[in-house]
Amino acid sequence: MRINHAIKILITSDFVINAGLSLFGPIFAIFVADRIAGGSIAVVGYAAAITQVFKVVLQIPIAQWLDRNHGEYDDFYSMIIGSYTIAITPFLYLFADAAIHIYLIQALVGIGAALAVPPWFAIFTRHIDKLQENVEWSLESVAVGISGASAAALGGVLAERVGFEAVFIVGGLLAVLGATVQVKMFRDLKGHVARNRVRAQPDKAT
């Protein structure tokens, strides 16, 4: 089975970004309750809701704007900006000491997701290898599952042994690395793409 370069990059970047964000997933509620003034489980719930509100409200307008130009460069830049926006948020938790800070950071996560998710799916869909759709979407799902499970287990151990700060720093570095991996697919992009058609570029890396 041969997978083209663009799909490999997208799956790899998603694996690494998800690993970085999942690293502090299990300890986030404890962090908020222990380290944030006025922090509680309710604050964690509100924070999660804020992320989804920003993502839901912004995602469709951003997707519609990207679809007006049927090429991939605007998709690419939106994905990169969104991915880096999400990737810097773990570092911001290092400076948070009030519930409002958590809310603002989570709003930024939602904005980043609204910028990154639509173009990620669009590029993946256009570059997917024909007759391997099930396999390549499954590889993406498996990659996210493995990275999430592994990072979650590791994050709990790191937080217990070296503290929250180390978890956020390592998680942020992984997320930034994952966003940077996406830059490598620039050569696969098309300035203009006929609807429902793009020619996948072979993986030339050895």
C-alpha cells in the first residue's frame, strides 16, 4: 500500500498535535481546581463550552470564505495559522491564575480549531488516494487514537512526577512540532483545483 505525500503529512501532523494536546487532558481539571483562583469543575465545563461555541460560530463562515477561491493555498495558510494558534495555548496556561484566563485561552483554542479544521478536511479529501479511502481515513483515526491514549497516560505520570508546568511545556512543544510538519506539504498544493479533482503527488521522501 502506497500513501501519497500529502496524506502522510496530514496524518503525521495530526498525530503529533493530538499527542501534545492530549498530554495534559487528564490533568486539566485538577490543574484548574488546584492552581486557578476560583477554579472548579464548573469552570472546566464552561471552558470546554467556550471552545465549542467559538468553533461552531466561526467554522462555517471560515469554510465558506475558503471555498470562494477553489485553490489550496488559502486552505493551507488557514490550516497553518489555526494549527499554530492551537499549539501556543499550552504555553499560555503557564501564566494563567484566574478563571477568566482559562476562558480566554479556551476561546483561542476554538478560534484556532475553526481556522484549522475545515481546510484540513478539505485538503485531506482532495488528496486522498482513490480506492484507498477507507484505509487512509482509518489510518487517520488510528493515529489519533494511539497518540491520544499514549499521551494521556504519559501526561498523568509527568504531572505527578515533575508538575503541571512540565506537562504544558512538553505538550506545547509537541503541538508546535506537529503544526510545523504541515509546512512540508507546501509542494503538494495546487493554486487552482477543478472541482472534485486533484492529482495526488507521490511520496518522494526516502
